[in-house]
Amino acid sequence: MAMSSMRTVTIPNVELTLDQLLTAIRQLEPAARSEVAKALMETEMDARMAELIKSLSSSPSADDVTDADIVAEVNAVRKKRRR
């Protein structure tokens, strides 16, 4: 008998071990397993991005770089490209 293509699951107050969850995921159709993998990757990327933002926001700012320095660097790169 083919599995139905039901896209929602309601399991109130159910606790699963990691092994049980993995067993359930392995029983999904390939497209559904791909959706699970994508959701896990997005969650991981969101966590990494949040950590990066936190890290960058706690870093001291580069006060030694002036607007004039930035303009000079941009102009130098542009000049190099024109050659």
C-alpha cells in the first residue's frame, strides 16, 4: 500500500527519542526527507548567522579607518581596474 502524501502531522504530548525520530524520518518519501533536511540546514544557518551577528556586534568598531581612507581605497581599486 502506498503512503499518502499527507503534509501535516499532529502528535499532541508525544515524546520521541532521537532514534525514534530518525526512524520516522527514514520512512518518509524522498521529497519529504529533503524538506526535513532543508529545514535542518536553514535552522543551522540561522543559528550560525545569529552567532556571527552577536560576535560582530560585540567586537570593537574600527575607529582607525576614516571616510577619507575608504574613499582613497575605492579610488585606488577603480584606478587599478582601468589599467
